[in-house]
Amino acid sequence: MPDLKIRLGVLGAFLLAILIGGYFYLTSGAATLPETAEIGPTPQITEPDMRLVPSFKVPKAVGWADGAAPTAAPGLKVKAFAAGLDHPRWMLVLPNGDVLVAETAAPPRKGGGIRGWIESWMMSRAGANVPSANRITLLRDSDGDGVADQRSVLLSGLNSPFGMALVGGQLYVADNDALLRFPFTPGQTHIAAKPVKVLRLPAGGRHWTRNVVAPQTSRRRSPLDAQCRRQRRWIETLCGGGFLDQCRRGWHRCRTE
């Protein structure tokens, strides 16, 4: 009999938690202003809504229907440059007009439990809980009609790549755990050379994307050299989710090859 009471108590607590969570989910996060009130030179911003349980609603990812396109300004038209990509997240337009696309997703996460299940559900609803293609795809519009008619895999076998930068004859790719460098000339459709690891980055994290930015300059200089101080002037690695301090320390450990 005591075992039955314990089981009923646990079941009751579980049902109560579901009811409370459902109440907060259904009654929180409602917009009080139209979208037009939040844009322009004088947007209206509502006061913070303090709650015991934070409110959030995850939008469901829905692809474009056939023939559908964003609404453009008068006199302009929007059409798809490419379709059928595997979770594209970042692009780089090359000087010759070719477009590089990072087809990527988060690396596998460790852990589980209730928190892991909730995270997995949220990411699935947002369309992000998919295996990473781990490649950089090159798109080319050879006839200038605004639609890519050539597609090739420039790089594959990467580790959740994201940011890309072309500096001189080198293509830099920011993987989840490293900044890589490849010899590259615009016009190539595939890179067979092995990468040079420029900088090791802390892997994982809730914000898994890593970006790389090449500052603009009018002086022709080697983008990377043997000293970390000068390297920082030319290639800035942007890290996400609590790793910024580690990346700053990483600059003092970096070595170029």
C-alpha cells in the first residue's frame, strides 16, 4: 500500500508540472503591439514582462512553397538563386561572382535527460536538429540570369564550418574547433589541398558557430605572419557563447605555418 501511495504521489506531481507548464506556455508571450510599431526611427518598446517561468515560443520552420518569394520593394523582384541545399547557414561572394555556401549544422551534443530532450525538441521545431553536411558548396551563375546553373563541392569533410574569408590567395574557413587555411584562386571549383590549421578553437558550446572576418585595407601585406600580434590585425576570429576569453588567450598560443 505505501508503494502505491508513493507512485500515485509521483504521478500527481508529474501531472501537476505538465499542467503548470502548459498554462505558462499557452498564456505567455502574446504580442501587444503590431509589427509596424517596432520599426522606424522611433520604435515603441514594451516594458519587460517579469515572470517566474520565462516565456518562449519556438517558431516552426516552414520552407518556401513552389513559386513563392519574399515581397520586394516596388520595381524590384526576388527569385531563388539556388535550391536544394542542406541547411545552408553562411555565404561568401567571391570577386568573380561565385558564391560559397556553408552547408552545416551543430556538431553532435553530449548529454541527455529532460534538458537534452527539450533542447532536441526545440531545435527540431526550428529545423536545426539535423546532421551537419560539413561542406562548402560553390554556386556559379555562368549566364548572368540570376540563377546558379553550376554547383560543385568546394570542400568536404569539415567540422561544422561556418565563416569564410578570402585574403590574397588563401581561403580561411572557421570550423567549430579550428580556423583553417586553404590555397585558393577564384575560378576553382574544388580544393584538393590539405588544410593548414591556423588557430585551434574551443569546440562545442551552445553557440557553435565560428566566424572569421578579413578587415579591409588598402595596403598589400601578408594577411598572416609568424607573430600573433600582427596576425590579430589581419584575421579576427569571432567566437560564440562564452568562448571569447578563451579565443583571446588562444591568440597568444597561435602559430602560422
